[in-house]
Amino acid sequence: MKKHPELLLRVFIVFTVLMIVMLSCKSSSDMKIIPASNPWPDNYVFLSGMENYKKWGTYNVHDPACKKFGDTYYMYSTDAIYGENKDEAKKHNVPLGYIQVRKSKDLVHWEFEGWAFPEIPREAVEWVRSNSEGKGATNIWAPYIIKYGKRYRLYYCVSAFGQKNSYIGLAESSSPEGPWIQKGCVVRTNKETPMNAIDPTVIVDPSNGKMWMHYGSFFGGLYCVQLNPETGLTMKTADLGHLVARRANYKVDNMEAPEIVYNPQFKKYYLFVSYDPLMTTYNVRVGRADKPEGPFTDFFGKAMSDTTDIFPILTAPYCFNNHVGWAGTAHCGVTTDEKGKYFMFHQGRLSPDNMLMVLHTREMFFTPDGWPVVSPERYAGSRSIKIKDKDLLGEWEMIRINEPKHDRKLEAGQILWGEGRLNKTEQNYSSHIVLQENNSIKDRTNSSWSFDSSKSLTKLVLNGEEINNLVTFAGHDWENQTETILFTGLDSHGRSVWGKRIK
């Protein structure tokens, strides 16, 4: 038989192409876990020196507020710095104590732009120190940014730790990068007032143009006051507003850091708050209302202004395998992009010492019944894909987010010095489940799973407990440095359920 080398070569090429196509189709339908490096290391001790401040893109982030203006995201945050050294800061022209500013095009890679103000506004310093025996007012806390017309408004607060002697001010600029012109005091408080003037967040009611500011903390709870849209200051002089949220034993249990957003799909206003000490068991809760000024209710219909703790709980200290874990996962900012995607931003403190503050950006979704949930993993720019039933097959790591149950002695709602490490009962650790064909779960009785590909929602039944409407999507696995499938949702108790496929 005479051989035909050209014909054999053509057959080989066709066969090879067919195999590549078949493997590609299999890969896309079975969603192979793909290795992908993390954008940055979590431990930044090697960059903590004052001379490295321009490299603090996602480092030393505390109390972030973020908005997208044009094609750029701008982030403003409390000037909290690990390893702060005043002498070194002066040597390298690092102006300690002012608002940190960052920007990004993709929510992944952040440029450190510097500081918003050249000094702490004199009026704020005078108010705080005149009420605190000359103490406090050494830093600017918890800024908030909003655009009104062609002007950018930057709200900020100055205070004395552990006291109600506080001041929320307003600065304006024609650019999100400044320079900023001080416009005056919005609200100020002292030991005579029931509330504390820190942590501002502002929203405009699209139905009537009314503007509202929520603010407050551990001292007396959270308050809401109406602002004059034209000035950004209070509608009525010296108005401190009305109570919208507080905890049961508010003289011990901390609640602070309100953030309010509107979702036009559900026509609801969502008030995010942070519970507990910021270095350890800090966690995010949320309630909702029909109006920006409230009243707000929680997952079970309980009033946020009532003396009860609220649910859902969205974030709390957690630890997936192959990582040391995170504490302090709260004081959030929330924003949307032009496609209607929601993102949450908050600090994460690297365990076990909980001193390093790293930016956590998470995709936010809404369940069919209108409650926000956040990704179990930090956002790394993963592309959206169409997920199929078979993509869920395999081993999953799952975390049930619970509130801390370990009692601590606190001061002004914060931990005592030297107690910054988590107790084992305060960390949320992962467990494993294996999703098998025929919708069964390995080695689990009275358990099953199902997936609605048209809505990208997963349902789990775990030992008889139903967990419905788990939002399922592609994302980055930071602990294993891969791209994978994730889910997030709420159980019937209003506690977050997080999962990621690991095999």
C-alpha cells in the first residue's frame, strides 16, 4: 500500500483541531478551576515604612468610602497607618492624620494619590479640644464623598477617642482630587448630646430631591438629619436629627459606621451598620426602609431603632483553608457602577495580630426577596460566565457566618489594649461538602442540592435544613490563587452562607 504523507498530515491536523475544540468545550462546560495569581500579597510589613507610602494601594485602608466619577473610582479613608512613625513621616514628607485618597480604573489596582487636606480644619480642632480638656483632634476619621451638580462634597469627622466631643465638617471641590474648600460644620456633639457626630453617609431621595445624612456610633446610636441640597449643611441650624438605630445594651455593645444606599429594583433604602470592636469581631449588618429617613427594619421585621440586635449579618471574622484568616471585616462603603453592579468596600485585619489593614472589595448581590449579600471572596476582576449544573459538581469549602458569642470587656465599645487577637469562638471557620451527580451530597443524610441556571441560584438541603437562593457566580479564590465558582446567600436565620468550589 502506497503511503501519502500529505494526506496523513492533513488527517493529523484535522484530528488535532477536533480534539482541541472538544477539550475547549469540555473545559467551558465543566468550569475547570484555573490557576490565577493574586493581585497583591496580604502581608505588607515589607512596605510599611513611611518611605513606601506611594505603594500603599490596597494597604492601610480603614473606613473606606468610594464612588465612581467618569471612568475612575475614587476612594477616601481614615488615615490609619500600620507602623506609623512620626519622625520618619516628617523625613519623607508624609502628612500624618489627614484623609487618604486612592483611585482605580478596575477596582483591583489602586493608586495611592496622597492626602485630601493639608491640615485638620481649625474649627473642628477647636471644638473637640475645647470640650476634651485640650485632647483629641489628632486625626480625620471616616470621610464620605458625594457629587451634587458639578461640585464634589467631602464629609469628614474629627473627634476624641472614647468621647462624644465630635465634629462633622464639609469641604467642596470642582474635582474629586481637590483642592478642597472648607464649607463649615454640619453637626457637632459633646457630652451633653445623646449622639456622637462621627461616620457620615449621605443620600438623595430620587422621588423628591430631599437630602439626608446618617451618622453616629456607640454613643446613643445612629441618627438621621435632613440636609439642604444647595449647601450640603443641615436644613435647620443646629438640627441633630432623629434616632434610626441602636443596640440593646448600647452602653456596652458597639454599633457605628452607617452606610445608606438605594436599590431602584426593590425601591428600598438599605442601611448598613457595623457591630462590635473594630480590631476583632467587627461585622456588618443591614436593615431596609421605604424612605431614606426610615423607619428601618431588619430581616425579621424588627425595628432598627428598637433595643434588639438585627439581622442579616453579612460579614464577620472568617478563615478559609490555606490562609491565616481575617478580623475587623466591617465599616463598609457601598457603590454601584454604570452596569448596575454593586460593590462593598471594607477593611480586613490580617490575623492573628489584626494590625495590618487591607482593602477588601466584594461584589454585592441581592436575593430575590431583596436582601443584599456579598461575595465570600475579594474582587479580583473575574469575568462573568454562564454557569451550568455540572459546573457545581465537586468539593466545596463553605463558611456559615455567625455573630461572635465570646463576651469581652470593652471600653467605649472597643477592645482593651493588648486583647487584639481573636478567641477561637470568634472566628468563622470553613467546612467541606461534596456535590455529586443526581443532586446528592456525599456522606450527608437528608441532604441534596439543585441549581436554577436561568437565575444562577443554588439551593442546598443540609441535614434537612433548606438554604435557598444562593447567588452563584464565577470569582477569584484568594486562598488557593485560582478562578472558581462561588456562592453567597442567607439562611433562614439571616446569617450569611458562603461557598467556593475547590476541586
